[in-house]
Amino acid sequence: MKKNIFVDKNAEKELRGFDEEVQLEFEAYFKILELEGKLDFPQAKKITKDLFEIRIKLKGEYRGFYAYLGKLDIVILHFFRKKTQKTPIKDLEVAKRRLRLYES
């Protein structure tokens, strides 16, 4: 089932800070999400009950957090460049905080 993809305005600014090649890779995954409604591992991974991450390994490692809002909508919440093995708590908190704004 086709999904509606929304990119948070702050996340959009974060994405535009990456190299064009990285941006295009994320946008390709958005298209798959839109058409298929999901991404499989290793392209994506469930992080919490509500949050998933898009995983890109291109000129470094990049992540984009997203969540499902109902049955038809997906919101892209936060992007960051991963520098360590573990997902930084501060980046996870940013995504959770932004998600709460969409859920209220």
C-alpha cells in the first residue's frame, strides 16, 4: 500500500547539510518507503517501539530516523552522521521529541 512521506522541516535542513550523493541515497529510500511501505534490514532497522532508522553507508555512515503515523503516513524525523558504533542518545532523543509533536 502506498504511503505518504513527510519530512520534518528541521530534518530537511539536516539532510541538506550532507553531500548530494548522500541526499540522493536517502531520497531513493524514501521512494521505496512510499511505494512499499517498509524497508528491510540492512537498509533499515527498528530502534524503539515507534522509531526506525534508515541506514546508509556511503562516504561514512548516515542515519535517518522515521516513524509511522497511522496506516498511511510516515514522517522522517532526524538525520545525522554516525561516528561511533552505538547510536548517540542525543540523536535518539531529538527524534523522539519531534515525534511527540506529530502525535499530539
